[in-house]
Amino acid sequence: MNVTVEYQALAPIIILLAAGVLSVLVEAFIPRTLRRPIQLMLVLASIVLAFAYVVINATAQLAGDPVTNGGQVKGLRQLAAGGAVAIDGPGMVIQGIILLVSFVAALLLAERQIDPQGDAFASRSSTLPGSEDERQFTAQGWLQTEIWPLYLFCVGGMLLFPVSNDFLTMFVALEVFSLPLYLMASMARRRRLLSHEAALKYFILGAFSSAFFLFGAALIYAATSSISFSTVAVAMENSSQDGLIIPGIGMIAVGLLFKVGAVPFHQWVPDVYQGSPTPLTAFMSAATKVAAFGALLRVFYVAFGGMRWDWRPMMWVIAILSMVIGSLLAVTQTDMKRMLAFSSVAHTGFILLGVISTSAAGLSSTLFYLLAYGFTSVGVFAIVGLVRDASGEATHLSQWAGLGKKSPWMASIFALFLLALAGIPLTSGFTGKFAVFTAAIDGGATPLVIVAVVASAIAAFFYARVIVLMFFTEPPVDGPSVVVPSAFTTVAIGTSAAFTLLLGIAPQPVLDLVINAGLFIR
Amino acid sequence: MNPNNYLILAAILFTIGVYGVLVRRNAIIVFMSVELMLNAANLAFVAAARNTGTLDGLVVAFFVMVVAAAEVVVGLAIIVTIFRTRRSASIDEASLMKY
Amino acid sequence: MLLTTLMLIPLVGSIVVFLLPAAKATLAKQIALGFALATLVGSVLMVLGLDNSSGGLQHVESYDWIPAFGISWTLGVNGISAALIVMAAILVPVVIVAGWWDAENSGRGTVKGFFALILALEVFIIGVFTANDLFLFYVFFEAMLFPIYFLIGRFGGPQRAYAAMKFLLYSLVGGLFMLAALIGLYVVSSRELGQGTFDYVTLTSLNIDPATQKMLFLGFFFAFAVKAPMVPFHTWLPDATAEATPGTSTLLVGVLDKVGTFGMLHFLLPIFPEASKFFAPVIIVLAVISIFYGALLAIGQTDVMRLVAFTSISHFGFIVLGIFVMTSQGLSGSSFYMVNHGFSTGALFLVMGYLVSRRGSKRIADFGGVQKVAPILTGVFLLSGLSGLALPGMSSFISEFLVLAGTYAVNPTAAIIATLGIVMAAVYILWLYQRMMTGVPSKEVEETVTEISRRELVAIAPALAIIIALGFVPQVALNVINPAVDQVQTYVGVTDPESAVVIEGSGS
Amino acid sequence: MIAALIGLPLLGATVLLLGGRRTNAWGHFLAVAMSAASFLLGAFLFIQMVGKSEEEREIGQHLFDWISVGAFQIPFGLHLDQLSIVFVLLITGVGTLIHIYSIGYMEHDPNRRRFFAYLNLFVAAMLLLVLADNYFLLYVGWEGVGLASYLLISFYQQKPSAATAGKKAFIVNRVGDVGLSLAIMLMFVTFGTVTFEGVDAAVASGSSSTVTWIGLALLLAACGKSAQFPLQSWLLDAMEGPTPVSALIHAATMVTAGVYLIVRAHAIFDLSETARTAVVIVGAITLLLGAFIGTAKDDIKKGLAGSTMSQIGYMVLAAGLGPVGYVFAIFHLLTHGMFKAGLFLGAGSVMHGMHDDVNMRHYGALRTMMKITYATFGLGFLAIIGVPPFAGFWSKDEIIYVAFSQSLIIGLATLLGAGVTAFYMTRMMAMTFFGEARWEDDVHPHESPAVMTIPMIVLALGSVFGGMAMLFVGDIEHWLEPVTGFAKPEHSVSHSVLIPITLAVVLGGALFAWLRYGRRPVPVVAPTDVRFLTRAARADAYGDALNEAAFMRPGQYLTRSLTWFDSKAIDGLVSGLAASIGGLSARARRLQNGYARSYAVTMLGGAVLIALILLLVRL
């Protein structure tokens, strides 16, 4: 059998992976001084190019219904690479979101002004924390660019993850974007012990979960004699192999729910978010969630679409747990990053509402929510990275008292992001919540919405508390201050804020987009 | 003999792997247990391939080996860093971040 | 366009004031006052433009906003909302003048910020009363919270953070349940009409099955009851008013809380008629409880601001009562009550503010004998108080009596019990007056309390003048309100009981 | 034209209140002028009315449509008929006199301007009360006089007792207002109108129970305003106000508004035996209670206040007797208005001369010092105890006569009342003007200035000739008949029998008092070793004690407990909820114990959970 490769359809993925290879070579052969500009150029360029291709593909898809013309190059709503990849509306939207977010996150990673010692990453990851040579390298102001290849591979993997159309591709994509994340998580310049710990936990648990995913895939394969979603879906309709299928679905769910950080697979989230370098946290919290939800949607809508009556109750429980426990635990957090981590767990729960309704509305609302949440999340962590004192980032809540006085603008923008996370009208967060709630009630999940409402009520408390802290409390003496970032971060924050407002005030265009994206291809 | 037994064996291996992850402190051994889980999956794939008479399972097995290798590289790198700083490979010691 | 323009005036004002350099405090005040007065003129023109022969929405304007969810920017007013808007538009300049130095006295926050927030608040107030797309209404309903939240939190008293937080959380929680119900309503409409909508008029024409109606009704009612506030969802109000500046309290209690009762009248009854009828008995009981509960607690307070807050809780009891008896007297009475209450409670809060700012204490016990040192201030106090106890001859009396008469027609028991409330009103006002104003002034009072200033008098005079004028010619307001009320009655499908019919019902 | 009656004094009040200090100099003259003008206008209207034939005497003035909501249509209309005109004359006439008197009485008061403003306000409100053509507008006047009374009672605001008394008066009146409100509501829902005309026309159609309820509600209102049992307690405290106020508001006019209300609503009482009986009983109780209280008071004003209660009791009782009584209720109201005002002004004049001392035990032998006061007071005294041919005799005698015609017990009550009245009034005379001087050292009694004595003289003349004038010249029965209806009682003890008996009782009472207080010296300090009855009378028959036990104490307790409930229970519940969420969160955090392996355990648990749910669904 001859496999044709639809290069245009796969272009975004190929571009980033290729760029990744390229940037490895850059690391290897280009002199240190030149590396940063080149790498940066490479990264931003490749992301832009990939995004351009996504747009081209999307427009081409909207041109006409391509499925008819034999899955050939032109119309791109199609299975690519011999059915291993499905480039369809939702898939492309997800890819687009990932690329946008990663572009903004890249700007954060490139920031070199907010930390007097350089950037957010260890001058040499290989040196021991607190060791003599670490001090030397730091003193000499060594700066690494080795995260860039990792970053590119990571984004490339993320692009593949939600569009992969069989379990193998999906597993590979999962590992391709996870492994770089594990490494980058360990590279923080300050508080390296925490950074290492984060990496270790992330790695062990991540590997653990992906093993579940893989074994689940094996069971499904054993039951349906196929790893391709479409065929699996068909085979499941009339399969007697419940003994294999049910555990299979469960274990695959474990693998994916881990990545989206749903309760009870969430415990890595706060630790990893706290330990990792903050720009990376921004990236993870946004991009990983988007990619993972993309994959989750595809698996449960396409492969297990016929079984929705079986897995829905399970998802109900997970969603309720995520919303309630996420909001509940955030209430008593004292560390800004951890609080936001738990809030992101809660948001996973909200997004699951969209997934559960297994309808066109559910799909589109989930996509919208992902976009909205992605930007808000990047922005919020970007600002967390700016609040610093001598020892680095000041993430303890008490240190945020009275920031509204010191730098009203940053505080106001941060407040904006918090309001968006809390789902206050005229912010993207509200539109997203509104969309998924609507889909859920329409899908007959009213009780879930009630729980969501209660959870949001609890959540409102800790968001509001931060605002009280920033605006209504007197700043402590020797409190931290908001450092003035370079253009990179400024642009990143600006974009996020802009999107957060735009999607709240005039969401119609984006809504049109996600609605027209249509359903997954089978 | 009944090829389903291979699946059962795979399940047992997987369980052993899980058990290892849960009870062993040494990061290396925990990590080995994870590898064991992956290989259990491999076995399942191969066995299933034999059952169903399709090739996909075998292909998967090859890919998984590669991926596992990559994972080893990353994993060991992280574990070694930890070990060098803490002079111990116990993953329980890496518990500064909690609550 | 008229209504949008009406909202734009204070919006522009707010932005202008906000962009001023912090040093130009006086200029900020003057500009704020100017824009507030401009808004007042605009709103008066708006009312004069109303056609009182029809109770439907007027000055309607509608533009698509988020078609994907059938959401549109639909504004329109009927007599009731128009009256409330004018009331608000009058109170805002009053508050600005009365609170001329509040920002400085609070010692926190910037002056321009204070006045920018007040104008921003006015924008949302107009929005919330004119919005006739339920989604839009919800947006304004929530947006309204934040100016107040910051007004309390930035410029309030020692407990301000706590009070602001409590206020915000109560309102947000209420709002969230409303949101759930709102979405439910949207889904219902989309099931019934194919394409979901939030358009008020369309929604009133739906016939939703009773079970669903009840669910949705409760969602909305909870939000409105928290806002109104009704016992037992009221505890945020005394704390808020105790900490907020008098001006803020005036707007909070005088205007914002009306959104709750306005919502019941304008949305609950027409959209969920069956559910409204079903729950009416329970709510009437709640309302009567509120009347007494508020009055008794007002008697028991030792802090003037809290006392006024509790009197309002009692008054809101009357308003809700009038709404849910669904007679034309009850409904018109409640609508008129909302307007009067804005002025009378506003006046009370302001005059209390004058006293508190002089004496530097909110404790009633710290006053006494003020009449000796500040007779005019005392007179103003007494006048505001009398309007607060609905003295016949004042507009508040007419509205209160309309509510009671309207109640008696359908529920004599409730009416009789509620009528006893007028005795307690006399107790809490006159006893307050006795404790604060009469007797021989203490040394502190003699030193601190000075006669009312010209500015303060100018600020409060309009409110008092209106109360008395409307007591003499209430029809000015009622002519505007009545048609809208008839409209509501037709939506609900109720008519006033014939007096003949009532003879049996009343003979107890 | 009619509106001007009200408008003039209202204008006066407004000018004085808004004008502020600027008007201090001439304020009181303006007030007097306004009141007088109003009186002249009233007189003019009266003469006009007399000129007309009986049918045309009733004139109305519809100013504008006041309130119109659905069926609730209230005109802002005035209405002048034979009943209102006599009130107009009484109010403006006595009112003007008392305005004049006050010029002298309040001369040294820094707040004189405010005092006159309030007086004018009162006159305006009282006129509105009697001129309104519907119950709702009447309510406004009703509350207006209440307000004026409140302001004037607590006029000496720095005196806590005065402030309290004012508040008490207002609140007790509010209890009465509940009655009025309910009555109006009932009228509205029953007849669909609240105008006098409409109600009178429709009343027949109402079910008897409803009409009775309306009547009782109106009675409650009357009790509040007219200090009838059980709402009498405020009147005695009301004496805290300046004496002219007591004369005008708490003797001559306002307190009689209840009688006006009952007579005005006669259509309703005509139809309800029950309501009428209730009215009679209330009247009887009050007339005895008031008289009883009067017997033991050493405070001259409080003595008179008790007497006022008792006299109004007579009127209410008469009104309760129905068509046979209405006119005499009004008749007595008018005569009482004159002589009681005169008595109060006399008392004021005495106090004026005695350094505002009100305790009669410090008086004595003043007849020489204050000749005019003595004379006028004496004439008033003769009038009130009902000595022919003085005013009180005619009106009271008629009431006693009618009372006997209705029931023996009631008749005896009125008779007894007359006796007690004679007793306490004689006691008052004796203690004040006779006996030996018991003044404090620094007191130098002196006659009051002309500005005060002239009104007293005029009123004295009224109490001498008023009765005869109204009865024989004015022919009051037939004057009022078109409004109130009038019927001669069927069978009764004939006058020829009754008058001697009455006079005998009166003389008995007077003689008894004279023996006790005229002949024997009066102790300067009130003796404490007295019989229970005296103590009871001194304590206002324990009315306040009752109120306190029945309402104040429970009310305070309820308030306190509710305040506790609000902060602890309701607010506590909410904050408790918040706290429990916090606690729960703090506990749940512990699960996040930082050990990767325990996280893995949780994940495994999750996996198991998922598997279980999936299986459960399959079952």
C-alpha cells in the first residue's frame, strides 16, 4: 500500500519539527553570541509560518466540501498521512490556538530584562544548585538558548497531538511534546531545587499516565483490531469485547485527563506550575491544556463517539470533582502561582462541561473557551513573573498587598485577567463560561451547571480577595515592586489583555469561526 | 495455547509496574517500573496483533521502544540532576512543594 | 439612539474625569457635576418624549451584538424605568454635591477616581434600567457592582475591605444563579422558537411549562432578593452602608437596590406569570416579614448608617409586597415607592452623613441636643425622617398607602399586618430624632457639630422638595407609571378585583 | 375661596419656617394676621351660608384630581357644609385668640418665631381636616395636626421629658392612624370610593360585617386622636407643651377631631349597632377615667387635661348614641372648645405669674393678685361644671338627657361624671384662688399683660353666652340636621326631672371638694399616705404602666433578641458557611502532600473510580 503524504495539510507540524531540528544545529554550530537572535528569529518565524499555513488550509477547507474529492491535496478537510492525521475544522482551530498562544509565550521566554541576572533559565542547567561553578557562570552572565529547540519540538508535538487520528500517532505526539516540557520545567534560574522537583514529579507522573494511555490503546486494539479512530468507532458499535473496551476507555481517559489536569489526576499541576520557570508555566498552563483538550475531544467524539452514553457519567463525576476541588483548594492557597494552578484545575472542570454535551454546540463552546482561557492564562502568569523583589519573583500573596498603588496599570490589567478567570461579563472568561453552560444545559446537564455555578461562587471569593489585596490594602514596607519589562513581555501582556477584552465585548467573529469549524472528521 | 493468556500476562506485568511505582522510593526503580508498564503495553499490542492478524500492533511496538528510549534519556537526565544535588535518588525527598 | 446617547454622556464624563491629572481635584468635581447635570437634562427630555397612552417599550433601539447567542443591544424604556432613571439622574448630582469633600476626607484614593466611579456607576444604572435584552441586563447588573465595590473599598471606613468583599460576593452569588436561570431561559426559548433569544418582548410571549417556570423563577428571584434586599438575604446591606460614604450609600440603597425590585416587576412577572402567581403567597409572607424585621432591627441599632439601612429593608418589604399582590394599586404604588424611597432614603443618608462627618462618629449615643447648635440641620433631619416614616402629605405616604390598599384588595391579612408597620416606622424615626437632636448638647457636640453649610443645603434641598411636591401632585409620576403597570398586568393576565367581589374576602 | 381658608395660615407657616431669622422681628404678627384673616374669611363664608336656603348651604371646591390609579380615584377636593363651618369658626376663632395670647406668653422665648410657625401650620392642617371632602385627604389633615401637635408638645426640645412626650403622642396617634388607614382601605375595596359623598351613598350596599369593621376602625382612629380609652395615655404628657398649645390643640380643637370623624362618618355608624355601642362604651369609660384622674392631680394643667379627656368622653358618648346624639356631641364640642380654652389660658396666666410653676399646692389665694384671671377662670369653671345658664350646662345637660333616653347605665355614668367634674374643678378653684397663699419665697404673683388677658376675657364671654347663643339663636339642632341627621329621643326622663337631679349632683360634688380643699388648709407637699384610688389617679390610672408592660417591654425584648438573631444566626450562618468552606479547603489541602508516589496513588484511585463508573453504567 502506498502512503501519500499531504504536505500542505501537514505543513504546520512539519515546519515546527523541522525548525526544531534546525535550531539544534544552530545550538551546535553557531557561535554563542549569535545564537539568541537566530534562534529567536527561527522560533517566531516558524510559528508565524505555521500559523499562516493553518489559515491557508482553513480557508481552503471553507472553500468547498473536500471530502468528496478523494482526500487529495486540495480541499483539506481530510485524512492525511494515510489516515494517521486528520486535518479538520476543529483540529485546525486547535492548532491555530496553540500557535497563537505559543507565539505569545515565546515572547515571554525571550524576555531578558526583568531578571537582573538575565533570563528565567539557569545559566547552566548542568551545574549544581548553590555550587561554586553555578556562581561563576551566573557571575559571568552566561545565558543559554538551549530551550529553543526544546520549545520548537514541544510546539510541534502539540500541533500533532490534537489532529492525530490513531492511537499510535497520538502517543508519539504526546511524548514528543511532553519530554521537552519535562526538561524545560527543570531549567529555572532561581529556586532550582523546586524546579528540579517539579520536573521530576512531572516526569514520573507523566510517564506513569502515558503508560496508562498506551495500555488502554492496546486493549482497544485487542478488542477492535484497529488503532485508527474511525475504524475503532465502527468496530465498537458491534463489539462484544466489553471486557477489553471498558478498561481500555478508562485507561485512555486517565492518560488524557492527566494532561488536562482534571481531578483526581491534577496533583502534579500546582507543584509543577509553582516550580517551573514562570514563562514556561504560562506556556504550559495555556498550550498544554489546549492541545490535550483537542486530543481528548477527538478521542471521545470520534473513537468513542458511539459509546458516549457509557463514558458521559464518568466525565460528569470528573467534571464535578475538578470544578469543586479546584475552586475549594484555591481558597486557602498563599502562593499566587499555586492559587492560579488550582484555578486552572477548576477551569478544566468548566471546559469538561462543553466536552460532555457531545454536541456541535459543545464542541464549538469548548474551542472558544480554550482560546479565551489560553490567552488569559498566559497573561496572568506573565504578570506574576513581573512582581519581584531582590530574591526573584515575589509569589506570596501577602507580598501583593497594595500593588494597585505602586503600579496601577499592571494591577488593573492583572485585575482584568482575574475578572476574566472569575467569569465576569465583558471579559472573555464570561463569554466562554456562558457558551459552555448553554451547551451543557442544552445537552441536559443542568445539574452540572448548578455545581459549576456554586464552584464559580467559591472561586469568585479568591479572585476578589486578590483584588482587595492589591487595591484596598496598604503596601508593606520593603514589599516587592513591578519591574518594567522589555518590549517582549509588554507585547505579550498587551495581546493577552486585548484578546481577553475583545472576546468579552465582541466575540461574534470568533464564535462564527468556531461554529463554522464544524465537527470532527470521522 | 490461547493467545489471550498473553494479554493476561501483559495485564499482570502492567500491574507489577504500577505496584513498583507506588511502593519503591528509589527514583531509578520507579522509573524502571514505568518502563515495565510500557513494555507490558507492548506485549499486549504484539499479542493482539497476533490475535487479530493485523500489523498495526507490531508497528506500535517498534515505535514504543523508540519512544521509551527517548523517555529514558530525558528521565535519567532529570533523575541524575536530582541525585547530584541531593546525593540521593529517593523521590520522596523531592517534596518541598506541598499543600 | 436616545438612550445610548443618554448612557454616553456620563460615560464620556467618567473618562474625561479619569484622565485628568490627579492634582486638578476641583476641576474634576466641576466636570463631574457638569456631566451629571447634562445627564439629568437628557433624562428629563427622555421622559417628556414618552407617550403616556401606551405602556409598551418606547425609545426602543436594537442592534445585533452576539447573534450567535441571539444577543442584541436592545434598549427601551417604559414609564417605570423612565421614572427610575430620572430619579437616579437627580440623585447623582445631589450625591456629587453632597460628597464634594468625601474623597479627600476618606484620605485614600484619588478625588478624580471617586467622581469618575460615580459617573461610571450612572452609566450602568441607566443601562440596567433600559436594557431589554436579558443578557444585556445581566451584563449591566454585574458591571454595576464594580464601581460600588471600588467606591466602598477605596473610600469607605475602617471595615471597608470586609464590607466591599461581602457586598461583592453576595451580589456575585446572586448573579451566578441568575446566570444559570438566564441560560436556562435561553435554552427554553431556543427549543420553542428554534433560534434562542434574550429579547424581552419575545420572551414575554413564550409559554413555558410551569415546572420549568418555577425553576427559572427561583434563579432570578434569588438574585433580585439579594439585591433588593429581602430578609434573610439582607445582611450585606447594613455592613456596606456602615462603611461606605453617605453618597455611595445613597446610590447603593436609593438606586442600585431598586434593580432587584425593578427586576421582579419588569422581568419576573411578565416572563414567568404562572410561577409568579404560584410563589406570590410565599413571597408576600417574606415581604411582610421584611417589613417588621427591618423596622424592629432599625429600632435596635446603635449606628445611624446601619439604622437607615434597616429602615430601607423594611421599605423594600413594602415594595415587594405591592409587586406580588399584582393589583394596579400595588404595582403602581411599588413603582412610585421605588422613586420616593430613592429620595427619602437618599436624604436620610445624606443628612446622617452631614452629622457623622461633623461629629466623627456613627454612634447614636455620641449625639444629642443637636437642635440647640444646628437648628436648620435639625429641621432638614426631621423633614427627611418624616418622609422616611411616610407622613401623610409626603409622596412616600401616597405610595405606601397605594401598596397597602392594593394589598388589602387581594390579601387583607397581609395588608392589616403590614399596616402595623407604620407604627414602628414612627418609633424608629422619632426615637432616633429624640436621641440625636433633642436634649441638651454634650460638650463634644457643642464643639464639633456646626450648622449645615450652604453646599450641603443645596445638595439635599432637591430631594426634600421633590418629596413634598410629589406628595401634592403625585399624578405627575403616576401618569407616567400607570400605563406600564397596566402592561405588566396584561402580561401576567391579572385584573384588579371588583370591589363587590372583595366584600366577602374583606369581612374578616 | 375655601382653599384660601387653609392657604393663608399655611402661607404664614411656610414664610416663617423658610424665612428663618430674618422674620424673627415680625414673624408673630404675620402669624396672627394669617390666622385672623382666615377667621374673617370663615365668618364671611358663614354669613353667606346663613343667607342661603338649607339645600344650597353645602358647597364644594374641586381643586384637581389628586391620585388616580386603577379604581383608586382620589380628588383633591374641599367641601364646606354646616358641620365644617362651625369647626372653621371654632378653629380660626379660638386659634386667633390663642395666637394673640401667645404673643405675650412666648415673649421671652428665643424660638418664638418657630412657635408661631407651628401654630399656623396647625391651624392650616386642622382646617384641611375639617374641610376635606374625602377620607384620604382628611387623613392628611389628620396627620398634619398630629405633626403640629408633636412639634409643639416637644417644643422645649432641650427638656427630655418634653421630647419624650411629643414622641409618645405621635406614636400613640399612629396606632390610631392604623385604624384610619384600615378604614379607608376597607371603604376602597368595599365601595370603590373614599369620598364622603360616595361612601354615604354606597354604605347601604356594604355587608353589615364590613360596615361594622369600618366603624370600629374609625373608632380606633378617633381614640388615638381624641385620647379616648385605651389610647388616652399621651394626653396628660402632652401638657409638656407650652400652655397656649395645650389650650388650642389639646383642649379646644385637635383632640376633638375624633368626635368630628365619628360624626362625619355617621352614615356608617347609623348602620352598625355594634360599632355605635363600642363608641358609647369607650366614651363612658373615658369620661369617668378622665374625671377620676382629674381628681388627684396637683399639676393644674394635668388636672385640666384629665378634664379634657372626660369632656371628650361626653362627646364621643353622645356621638355613639346616633342621630339623637350627633348634634349634641358637636354642641358640647363647641362650648367645651370655648370654656376649656379659657380655662387653659387662665392656667397659663397663673403659671405666668408663678414662674411657670404648675403645682397647685404652691398656689392659693391668687384671686386678689390676678383679678382678671380669677374672673375668667371662674366663669369657665361655672361653664364646665354645668351651672345654668353657662355654656357647659346646655350642652352637657342635653347629653345626659339623651344618654338616659338610651340606657340607664350610660345615663348614670354621665351623671356621675358631672358630679366628679364638679369635684375636681372646685378643688382646682379652691387650691388656686382661695385658701392661704402657699407660694415659694421668690415668687411674686402678678396679673398678665393685656395681650394675654383680652383673649381670656373673650373666651370667658363665650363660656357665658356661647351655649345660649348656639342653642336659641343658632338653633344648632336644625343647623346641623341636614349634615348629621337629628332625631328626638322617644322616651326619656323629662328635662324637668333631670335638670334638678343633675344640679344636685353637681352641687354635691362641688360642696364635697370645697369642704376638703376650700375650708381645710392644703398641704404644700402632696400627702403620700393616701388611699389606693388616689394613688391610681395620680398615676393616670396606671395607663402608662400598662402600656409599658404590654408593649414597650416586650417590644424592647423582641428588638434585642432579633438584633442578636440577625448578627448571630443569619449573618453567622453566612459567615459560618464561608468559614466552613475555608476549613474544608484547609483540610483538603493536606491531600496535596508533596509526595509524587502518593499523587500516583491518587491517580490509580482515579483510574479505579473511572473503571467502576464505566462498569456501573454498563450494568
